[in-house]
Amino acid sequence: MYTKFSKLLVLSICVFKAQAQNKIIYLISPPRTLSTVLLRFMHARGDMIVFNEPSQYAYLSMLSGGGIPGGYNTDYAFRNYAEVKRTLLNAREDGMVFVKDPSCAAYASLYKDEAFLTDPNIEFCFIIRDPHASVVSYYKALALRTRGLDEFGWRIERKIYELQYALYKRITKLRNKAPLVLSCEDIVAFPEKALKAFCNQLGLDFDKSMLSWPSMENSFDPVEWHDSKTLAACKQWHNDAIVSTHFKPSVRQFDINYKGKPTFAEFDSKYKAILTEIYENYMYFYNKMYVHRIHI
């Protein structure tokens, strides 16, 4: 007999299935890996609620001993990692969620949170880029933002790829399954193949029309990405993604020596030693992740 209890049971099962289908796709990324362009791709699909760097404000505040990081709208910023996770889990009730977080912030927020890392409705993935390109791009942007590299210092940025790889191993161990790894170079060289493979492995629909989207040059509002940075700060860090209309290879050329190694001629010579040290550290852990990338 179809009793009142049966109706409640069926309703509960339907709600559970609906919630189970609403994944959180959590992308963990070093700086300057075209991760924000990937966020644009996911946002343009029309079926994703996107969050750009939700943990970064809390991370920078922690680094500064509880200070207020510049370039943020404090009315919207998440003050701690627990608030970030609570918001993401609540957002999942309304639809699929795509999150992009920087490696250091993600490590600080997630590494010890076994419950979050093992949530079956959260899919973690990583994106990597040849460290020569990402080091030059990141530190040039950082120098502009801070009016000189000396003012900022180097701190934990030396360990961006190291912490990313540690988090990758942690997730692999807890889940007994390796998370997806995307190569930035594969995406720009073979966008359709790379992103079709990415979507297929996540159980998402893919159509070639998803590979282009309108520029947001004159219409961008950080609120659309749940990004707590000010408009000016967003344009400082993400303008290439904001004005983008598709994935395209970088036309920038980076100086190398006769051995094919970076010279970092783009910077004052006093930075060469430390940039080389950072590059070599990045390269070591990049290579460890590169072998696990999605093959297309």
C-alpha cells in the first residue's frame, strides 16, 4: 500500500538523488595557469555556480597575522575557511558548483579536513603549467601589484607547486583514487580534445559550442564569480580571462639560455638567483604531477 510513509520515503530518495547529482568541482591551481579562463569556460556553460578564489582572503589574512588584505571588498570576503566550505556546501543545494582556488590557500584550507576531502559529491582536480611561463607571468604581475618584488618578499610562494603536490597525494591516499590533472599546454593546443576528456571524466555534458563565450570587458562584475576582490584588483590579476572569448595559446616569449634554461632577463638581475631557485623547486613538483595529467 502506498502510505503516507511511502510518499515521504520516495520524496526523501528523490531529494537525496537531486542533491547527489549536484557536484562541487574544486579546481586547485598555481597562479598564472589559465585557471581563470577555465573558470570562464565553466561559467559560460550556464549550469554552474562559480566561485573564484574563495579561500584567498582568509589565507592572505592568516599570512599577515589577521590583517585585512588590500584589494578586497570586505563586505563579501570569507573571513575563514569554515565559512568558505559552509557556503560552497549550501550553494550545492541550488546546482552544480565550480570552485577555483590557489594552491597555497587550498592547502591551508583543505589538507587537514578529511571530511571535506572525502565528500563523494566533491570532485577535486588540478591544473598545471610549465613553471617557466607561470613564474615569469606571476612575478611580473606581483611586481606591478606591490610596486616592487622587495616590498612583498617571497615567503610561502616558493612552495606553491610543492604544496599542490602534497595536497594531490593527500587526496589520492584518502580516496584511493587520483584526482584529475589538467595540463594548461594541452588545453590551449587541443581545447576540444582536452576539455571533452575533462568533462567526460567528471560526468559532465560537453558540446563544441562551449569553447567560446562573449568578452566581459565592459560588463564584468566580480559578484558574478563570487569573487571578493575589488573590480580593480580583478582586472589587475584576471583581465586576460575577463576579456577572453576562447582558449588561445600565449604569444609571449620567455628568454632562455643556450641550454634551454630560463634566464629571467625580464627582471632585474638581482632577482635571478631567487627566481631560479623558485623555478627549480616548481619544476621538480610539476614533473611529478605532469605524468598524471589527462592524456588526450
